[in-house]
Amino acid sequence: MCGIYGHINLTDNCLQQMGDVIDHRGPDAQGIYKSKNVNLGHKLLSIRAEVKHSKQPWKSDKGNILVYNGEIYNTEELKQILVEKGCKFKTKCDTEILAHGLDTFGVDFISKMDSMHSFVYYDKKLKQLIFSVDHAGMKPLYFSYHNGGLIFSSEIKSLQAVRSYNQINSMAFIEWCRFGINMTNETLYENVFKFMPGETKIFDIKENKFIETTWDRIQPTEPVDFDPNDLYEILENTMLEHFQGVHKFGLYLSGGIDSMTILHFLLKHDIPFHSITTGNATDMQNTKHNISYNDDLKMVRDIRKQWGYKDGEWNLPTQTHQEIIYKKHWYKNDMEEAWKTLEEPCFNFNHPLYLYCNKQMKENGVKVTLSGDGGDELFAGYHKYHKDFRIGPHRPKMKLSQVIDQIWDKPLYLKMAPGYSWDFTQCKKHMARVMEPFFENDYWYNSWLAADIMDMSHRYFMRNDKFSMSQSMEGRFPFMGKNLRQYAYNIPSAEKYQKGIKYPLRKTMQDYFPRGLFYKEKTGWSLPSAQWLNESTGSLRRDIKNLWPQKGEEISVDKAFALPAYAKFRTRFLVKGVPTKSLFAMSRIRKWAKDNNMVLY
């Protein structure tokens, strides 16, 4: 895992300032490549090979230049293919595999890779560069146009080191306010773009523009006869591929089946790891699910007790466990640091907890973290996938508009002023555009699950990347293995919808865990944040209140909101102490706009 950055067709060389602001992404080594038109930089976080064998920019046998961020998991398979083509290997580094593959196959090599990646590859002979992001969008890559050239980086702050971005992208702003995330290739910063999941673009130096786009997407094909033994074998192979490396792993262990499945294979194969489970020092209830916020902590404790483990231990001395009891007084400082790290505003109350856990992983010597993100989208783990649909998931020949009509009924997040809004119909049309590339009308239910990769990339994977890399760690998502995703999307919808939440995974893993694990209500990594804000009488509550528009202190974004409607929310917060998600979201985007001097036209 690393940081990549650079610029094309710029007269001024700005590599130094671009790289300085992302040193945290690669503390092990750094390197640059300079030429008249192409300048590339790299920050190395060495995971699988010695630093001396991993330094980039990488010069291929054909003299081409590569900067690469990520991991390739099917390395042995790819090596065999390349050896048969006459390639010779000098290291065990997956960067060398990627360089040989692009030299030999060009962009066609990307579909052969099971990886998480963002990379830029300079083909000197063709005078072209390949920009690519993996099939699930697990690794970020941003770009912008500047002074007649192109600049790019793993993080927006590198681009900001070159030029200022003070104008808000109005369309991205509307989508953010309506959906809570932005699932397009734009960002909230005007003229800053991001590569989408599975997107590869070719940039021609002479024409000074992107000339071709290809996609590497996973979507339903032919249904399979679901067999728990087949799924177990695929899970095991996928997990072992994700356990490659020479450093200690960290597992975010909730009381859910996804992270418990990862735990099962870590223990089975004697992999060194440190696990973290979280709770908080209250007995507050999650009113949405009517269970305790410490329900996951209790589940992990119960399972460890049944299995006979002592505090802090698993099977081996190299396998350790930690409970984090998150304190209310940590929340404010962690909150500010979390949102600054993310670079763009977000709705989630719980980001302070996620950042804190990353810090704890680093303190325990972890360099690669493992997360169960993605299991819900593969095996229909959310309640939204189990509604009483008017048209059954098994019905073929569905029109996309029919699907959108019945699956998307979310309330709109923020009340917007005229001219800065989409109505409900416009929102559904937008969702249809997002889902269309993944849609197979004979398998609409699994197409929906596959399309949710767009939500995951921008809501979960970007968060994990920014938080883990801020601590110089790599984050991996074993449930995003290509073979596992493909098999899961081909499991007939009847095995997911008609037999209960996550039935295929529950059926596969039922002999390895206590029965209670499979039927607990899903809570996720969460804090009683709203209740804490409600109870607070100090600076935490005051800071949220002060972010509200005050007469004579309005800023540019205020004109986009229906402020009279929000006056009711503010009164409710002041009098009844209930911090609604709308109030919280608006306060966050206002703070982001103020801190970055952003203007909305």
C-alpha cells in the first residue's frame, strides 16, 4: 500500500509539494521519475517484499514506468501466465508482476488480476499513460486539470498543494445532500475528479487528453447451484490470498458473521494477528434496533468464553485480542481529526471510533488490517434487501425503472432551496444511471447487490483507506475477492431473499460458531453519538450549535438550504436536545465549507 502522484504536460515541476503532504502513505521509501512531459512520484509502504526490491517508480524490462498502490492476490496464477510468455522475475514483489503484465498484455491484463489497486503506467513507445482503479474501487485516485496539463494523486491534498480549489461542484453537492454520498466521478471540489470502481483510462500525451475508457466490473452471469462446501472452499482460498504478507495483521472483530468468518480462517491457519472489539462505558440502547450499543462486544465476549480463551489471547502467542471501551470525552477531538482526514464531509456519527481503532492497531504493531466490509452486499445482509417487494426477486425480464421504483424509497436527506435540489423522481433517475452498468434484467436482485459496490466504494472503502493510511497501514477487504464476488452474485436470489438474512454465509459457517451469532440483530461499529450530543452541556454540544447559520454570518452554502425548515430542527436541538441526522449533516458541510473557504455559485 502506497501513495502515488504526478503530473503530465506541465511546465512547472511540482512533484515535491505534491509528495510532501502524503508522506504518511509511504514511510518506508520514496522515489520520483522526471521527464519533459511525464513526472511521477511514489511513497512506499512495504508489505510483501523487502524495501530494496519494492522501490518505485518501477522501470519495466521494456523501459516503461509504473507507480502502483495496492495488492495483487492471485500472484502465482499471474506469474505462471507471464512465465509462459517468456517473462523472467527477479523479485517476489507484486509490482514486478504488474509491470510485466502491462508490458505483455496492456490493459487486457487488468481483468486477469484479482487485486485492489490504483496505478499509473507510462508506455514510453506509445506516449500514453494507463490510469486504473480496481473492480471494487478500494483504492482512491484523484485527478484535476491545471495550466494545460493533468495532475493526479491518491489524496486530494496533493492536488491542493499545487492549486487552490475553492468552488463547490454544484451537482456533486446536490447528490451529497440528497444521498449522503457522491456516487459520480466528481468530488465536492469543482475540477477535482475521481476514478470509479473498475475504471481504466488511457491518456495520450500528444493529444493531452483521455482517449479511451474500459471497465472491469463484476456482475451476475449464470446462476450456480448453491453448495455450502463450494462456498467454504472459495472463502478459504480468498482469505488465504488476503493473508499474504510478512507483517502482523489486524482484525476489526465485531460480533457479526463477516468478521467472525475472517477470524475462523486466521485461527485455522495459525496466522499472526491482533483483533480489536469495541464497546462504550454506557448501557444506552440503539433505538433503531432496540438493542444495546454493546451488543457486539457482548457477543464476542460470549464466544471467547465458550471457546475457553483467556483475556487478550487466542491460540498462539502471536495472536492477541484487545477490547476498546470508547470514552465520551474522546469524541470531540477524534471527530475533528476524522473529518479532516477524510478530506470531504460525511454524515456518519461514528467516524471518530473508526479513526481511534486505526490508531490502536498501529500502536499494537499492525501494518495490514482486515475488515468484513462487503459481506452484507454479497449475501443480502441489510434489511433493505428483505422488504416485501411487489415484484419478486426471482422474476426475469425486469425493466430497470421497475426495479428502481420498488427498491429505492429512502427519504431525502436534506431540505434544499429551489434551484439546488432534485425531486424524488430526479433522484430515482439518478439511481438508475448508477445501477445501469451492473444491470442484468434476468437477475435484477443480484444486479442490485452488485451495483451497491458504488455505494461501498465511496462510503466504506474511501473511509478505510484514508484512516488506515493516515496511520501508515494497509486496509484489506477479503470479501471483495473477485472469485468470491462472482460466486456470490451467481447464487440464486431465492437462496438470499426467501431464506433470511445472509442465508448462504450462515449455512456455510453454521458448524463453526454458536447459533446465537447467526440470529443477532445487526448493529455494526457504532456509538451512542446522538445520545452523547443530547446529554452534553459543554463544548461538544456548543460546537454543533455554533455551526448553525447565524444572522449576519451566513456563508455561501447557506443559500442552498431551506433554512426556515431547519429552524425547527435547531429549536428541537436547543430545547429537546435531539441532534437529528439532518442537523448534524448540515453542520458538518458548513464547517467543511468554512474551513476550506468554499464557495457555492
